[in-house]
Amino acid sequence: MKVGLKVWRYDSVSGERALREYEIDAPEEATLLDCLDIVKDRHDGSLAYRKSCRMMICGSCGMRMDGAAVLACKTRMYDIAQEGRVPVISAMGNLPIVKDLVVDMDPFWSKFKAMWPWLEPGYERPDDGREYRISQERMNVVHKEALCINCGCCVSECNAMESDPEFLGPQALAKGMRFVGDPRDSATVERLERYNQEHGIWDCTRCYFCNERCPKGVDPRDAIAKLGAESIRLGIDRDMGAKHAKWFVRSAETTGWLREEELIPKTQGYVSAIKQLKFGASLARHGKVRPVPIPHTARDVGEARNLRKVVRGQDRQGALGHVQGERALARLAHGNAGESLEEIYARPGAAPRPFLPGEGQGSLTQADVTPGKEPTRKRGEA
Amino acid sequence: MIAKHDVLVVGAGCAGMRAAIEAFDAGADVAMISKLHPTRSHSGAAEGGINAALGNAAEDNAEIHAYDTVKGSDYLGDQDAIEVFAEEAPGDIIQLENWGAFFSRREDGKLAQRPFGAAGSPRTVYAADITGHVLIQVLWEQVCKRDIPVYEEFFAWQLVDHEDRCQGVICWDLLHGGLKTVGGKTVVLATGGAGRQYRVTTNAYACTGDGMAMALHAGLPLKDMEFMQFHPTTLYPTGILLTEGCRGEGAYLINKDGERFMKHYAPNALELASRDVVSRSEQTEIDEGRGIEGSVLLDMRHLGAERIIERLPGSRELSMTYAGVDPIYDPVPVRPGAHYHMGGIETDNDGATEMTGLYAAGECACVSIHGANRLGGNSLMETITFGRRAGRSAAEWALSHTTVEVPESAERDAEARLRELLDREDGERPWKIREELGTSMLENFAVFRTEEGMTKQIEIIEGLRERYPTVYVEDKGEVFNSDLTQAIELGNMLDTALCMVTAGVVRKESRGAHARPHDYPTRDDENFLHHSITRWKDGGIELSKSEVRFTKWEPQERKY
């Protein structure tokens, strides 16, 4: 198939930028990375980009396609080529460009290292010289964070980092959660104190671009939310961000609506609030807040309180309150909920049903050959 | 020379990082050199698991692990090394877990273990199907904790062989340009494999045998190079790996009729026979017309959505992305693909090579515990156990010796050679030679080998090597010149491929991954129960042999 690409070239020595267009022949299964290889081999050997595993695990080939961060090796080109689109390929954002599609990862790694990215051995250390005994359930809290391949796609897209380059950023904070949520780690409080400082968890703008663009389903924004929840659970709530979050909850469970005029004093303190009176007056003038608060309680406040009770009752405090992705890769769509194996075998165009030679076709009744605990039984069998 | 260290580790995958950590803990000033960032190393792509006889899932011990490994090696593994390996493996796994590795767990909270091919007990510790990723992360974390310096994106090119010992490495600085020499009292090579010699491979673009080639060019012996493992389940058409864990969890291999053909080849172990056996069976099915478009099918449908999603999420993602198949509904087309080099730089059980001050560990080394065929899950374990041992012995030697000296002439010669390549104004672009090598290796030196094919392959490689001195590097810049490093890598692949096929032709038997069903279909212990040694001499290859070390297992017929 014919594939067209426009690539932003950059020469760091001369400082020149140029958008170059290439048209190549590629096999139908080609990924963006395959296409760049063809360009480099046969058209322009000076094109620079990183690559290694080509199976979305090494994290080398993060770059932007039409302005959105992708792993080049994960991006199949067939549909794009069929539509006749010519995508624009450029280097990742928020990191200095070295050459063409290669960025300087030093700022990325220095933030990673600022997280104390290693386990501080903890309280439950086994005294028999063996492994820690921890249930899978407890480890699942940081399952998604453990999937991170440090490709930098989230950092590339981070809006908070664009305005504050010192913001620790989604990947570093996700790494932080990896240890805060690990029951083997004993430095939770020290970590959270550090991550709560300026440029830390509360500086995230919650735009969710990191979740959107992460090629591995790490959902860094969720990790940041978990860090916030853990901080508050442990009473590390000096930051205005933490106070802000707490006030939302307090406001919702007491009166059932958000008492905005109390938000600033509760978050920033009374002195700061007085200083902002002028700003408040301006907001009131434009109808953004009520000039005079009318004390009342929302009609169905009981529901809000009950909801809170339910959450408390489930004992899902802190990070445990975030359940959305304990099996991130399972997010890949599938609709097998109700289908039996028989139905799957009977699907139109299905591959032949497996059988062991020497027995009747379709037989799956032979003794299980797999050593292990669970036999591979036919689904739906008793 | 830009810097010197006690211990210099080349390569920062599992073996390299483990060696560096150990050398650091032994008190040495250690640094790592890698052409990639450490977490990009291909160890991270390992999926299924890492073998240690913990006995968590069923009764197991080091002796059974050692026996399985000896048998798997088709009796070509060095048994003293295998015993060391099996005994030290459990301790190394516990240490990784204590460091924070994110392994999968049993209900009682202990480490889970799954069955793997040719293993007498479920002994493969795993992290779903991203075990390598988890190991790379935990080792990188420990490297960060110790603040071990890394010369990142330094392409190691030549060893400094001065006064009969290795004293450093000459590298191309990929990010900034220029040749840079880093001195080391000892050097540990941990540069991984060379699967890119084949068109269909599970290996990353980075796996080009650089360390093996550096050692070869320094006059060191490479051992058992003819043994290239073909992994039975690589995705069609890309060659991307689907873990043996799929079969460990119960997946079937079927042909176009749905027949579980492994019943004919390994009636007891079926899909969980040793990798060489399964690859040969698949290739036979394909060759005899019972495949589908050059592949067979890996059928996971009966495992059910829940088990696939929980235990094999990465394999499912790979199948969906690269083959467009959801294994919950449809079997995945797979075929054998080049996967792992059993051979490599000859070392003793402490990673020491023939050259004073030079050590090797991991896939680039040949201790040898894998012999003629490696068992799934043993290579990750080897990187840890022998990475640690090599790091320890390299540090001990370095701490008892003082000087590092790199003669100016070495740097001058390297510069001249580099300029010769970089300044060439026209010639052939490397990709064509690379593709011809990949295609011909797959044709003539893959799962099945014949005298005729191998002889032809030597001619092909010689022809490509003649063309190689004309390759032309189009990028003349200094900054991130991957066009230059890819040209050097091609040279490394050609030379190591020549070693492989040359050693293969003279091994007139079938053993492990070296299968010659048409002319020498059986194992011949009388004449070939020895290691092959290849050396570079006067621009060609010199062949010799060395003894296999036995402890307690006599060679027997191998059946699964």
C-alpha cells in the first residue's frame, strides 16, 4: 500500500525546522514505525527516531502523530492509508528536541528519580528469608502503575507541565503511586510529604490527557488521584489542593451543595480570602457567585450522606476508593460475557474445533495434560 | 579516555544491571554503557516467566530443575554450571521479590508459579505475561537507588586490549557524536542476543550481537554458535513473541483441521514439550501442508475470557494489535521464529572469559547452561544468577588491581576506521544486505538444516561480507546518527552469522535446536558430544572443540 507521511525534521546544530513529505510503499500490516524504517532505509538515511522492541514494551518510539502522542510501533497505518490521509509526525511535546523525532529524556528521568523510585523495605518483611506474603488483591491496587514503560507519551501531552515545566508530571507521579500503594513499602508518609510539595500532586490540572494518550492503560491521572486520596487519608493535607478537595466532600455531605463562598477561606485561609475580596466582588458583579449566601440544605441531602456511608462501609478509603482499572488491559473491548465455548466454536467463520488425534473429532474430554492446579475444563461443564 | 571505572558493564538489560548492582555492592566504582536507555533493553520483552525451584505450586527442588535443564540441553549443557544455577536461582528470586518485583501471587500470598515446557514441576515465577518488564523495572529501580552512572546511548564498538588484558571500551556517543573511550579495570559484556540476523524473529532491533562480535574481533572464542532457538509461538507475520505461558495456561496448538498435532510428536507433554521439539513439529505440519498460510494456530478459546484477561493480557493485546485476532474468539496464527542464542562468548561459572579483565553474562555469554536447547524461563534466571556472579568476580578482580591504561594508538586506529566508514561518499545502502541476510538465514539455517543449505548459506554470507566494505552511511552528522550505528550493527551480524553456520555444517548430527532430519537425523554422542568453538583468525573462522563438563547425568534418549 502507498503511505504518505509528513515529518517535522529538526536539526539541533543549525536550529532549522522543516516539514518534509515522504511517500512510500509499505506492506499492509505496516505500523508507523515500519514506515519510518522504510523512509530511513530507502529514502533518507538521516532521519532520526528511537526504536527497539517494536512490540510496545520498550517505550522507545514515543512521538506525535497529528499532534497526539503515540507509540509508533503500536500505530497501524492501514486505515490511515486507505483514507488517503497524510499524517504529520513530530517529536513529543514538553521535552527538548535533539534531532527530528528524538527528544532529550533527561528532564523526564530526573523527575522519575526525584520520586525515590525504589522500594523502601517495610514492616512485613518475612523473617524466614522468603518472599513477602501478600495477596494478589493488595498488589492489584498498583497493577496499572506497574505497567508503565516510561515512554513519555503522558509527559508529552501534560497541560500542567506545559505551564509549569517543573511539575513532576504524570509518569513520575504514577511511579510514586507504584510504591505508595505497595504494601511492602515503608516510606509511604515520607513519600507523600515529598509528592505534596510545590510542583507535586496538587498541581495537576486534571485534564485527563495522560489517561487518554497512555499506550499501556496506566491511567496516570488516576494514580495522581490515588496519591491525593492517600495523602488525605493520612492527614497530609496542608496543601491548598488537599484542603480544596476536602471542602468539596464536607460541603456535599453537610448541606448537599457546594458553598463556594466558604471555599476560598477553607482552602487558602482567612487572610488570603480577605485579600481576594476584591476578586470575589468582581465575580459577584458578573453573576459568577451569589452576592449574599443563603443558608439552606439541599432537598435530597440524605442521598449524598448515604453514598458517603456506603463508601465508608466498604472500607475503601484512600487509594482503594479508586477501582476503575484494576485490570487495565482488560479494557480492550470484548463481549464474551455470556457466550459459552460452544457458541464461540459455532461462530460463523470460526476456526475448526480442536481435537486430539485418536479420539473423535471435537472431543475435549481427554485427561488434562497440563500440570498445575486447575484443569483446563470445557467451559460450561460442571 | 573520558573516564575510568573499576568495573564497566556493557549492556544494561537484566544481566548488565544485575552485574552492575552486584559490583556496586561489592564496593567497586561501577558504570554501565548501553546503546539504549536501560529500561529499553530487550530483557523487558520477556513475557512468560523465570524459573526457580521454590516449590510453591508443587513439590520441587534444585536437583529436579537441574535435571530438566540438562535433559532440555540435549546433554550439551555443562552440568557443574547447571547445578550452580539451579541451586542459586531460588535465592535470587527471593531477593528480586524483596527488592519490590511485581510478581503474580498465589492465594496464600506466596509467589505464583506456572507450568512451562519440559519442566517436571510448575516452577516458573511470573508477572502475568510481562515478567521481563517487571524485572527490568525492579533492576532499574535498584540502579537508581545506588545512583550507578550510565553512559546512555553509547554504542560500544571495540574492546581495548592492552597488555594482555581488557582495559576499556571504545564507543560512539550516539546522542552527541564522536568516539569516546571509557576505561575499566574490568569489563562485563552483557549485550544480549543477535536474533536480527533472521527476518522472522522475536528480537528487538537492538539485538545485533554487538558484544559477541566485539569479543570475536578481540580474538576470543565463541561457543556453540550453531544453536539458535526457534520459539514455537511467534505471531504471523511479524514474528512478535507470544509467551510459552499461553501453553502453560493450557492453550492448544492445532493445524488447519483442528487437530492437536503435538499428540503425534510428543504424546505425553503435548504442547508443553521442549521448544525445539514443538518448533520442529510445527514446521513439519506447515511443510507437509497442514498449516494455514505458513503458520499453525494457537488456540486459547477454551481458556475463557476471564483467564485470558487475567493471566495473558499482554498476549491478547499483541494478538489484537499485530494479528487483528482476539484470542478469546479466534485462534492466533503462529510459527517458529528466531528467539534465543544458546551460544555466545565462552565463560567459566563466574563469567570470566579467556581475556584477563573481560567477563560476560546473559544471552551474549555461553556458560553453558542451555547447551543445545534452552528451556523457557531459564534465560531470565540466567541473566540474574550469572549476571550477579560475573559482577561479583569482575569487582573482586578490579579491587585488587590498580591501573587502567588505554594507548593512544587504540583510539587513533578506531578513529581512522570510523572515518573510513563515515566519509565514504557512495556505495550500497545497508538495508539490502540486511534483508538478504535475514531472508537467507531463515531459509537455510532455521528449524531444519541441510548440508546443502548450510554450504549455500556460507557462500551467501561470504558474498554479503564482500559487499559490506562498500556500505554507505547517508547521515554525515554527529547528533543521533543511527544510520552509522545501524551500519556497524550489520557488520556484527554478518560476522556472528558466519560463525553460526560454519559451526553448524561440521556438526553432523541432530541435537537440540540443530536438526538435520535429512542427512543426520539422530544425536551422535560418540562424535559430537562436545562444544563447538569458533574464533576469528586471519580474517576467517577457526573451528575447534571443547569438552562438555559432566557431574551426575549420563546422556540418555530425550523423549517428552
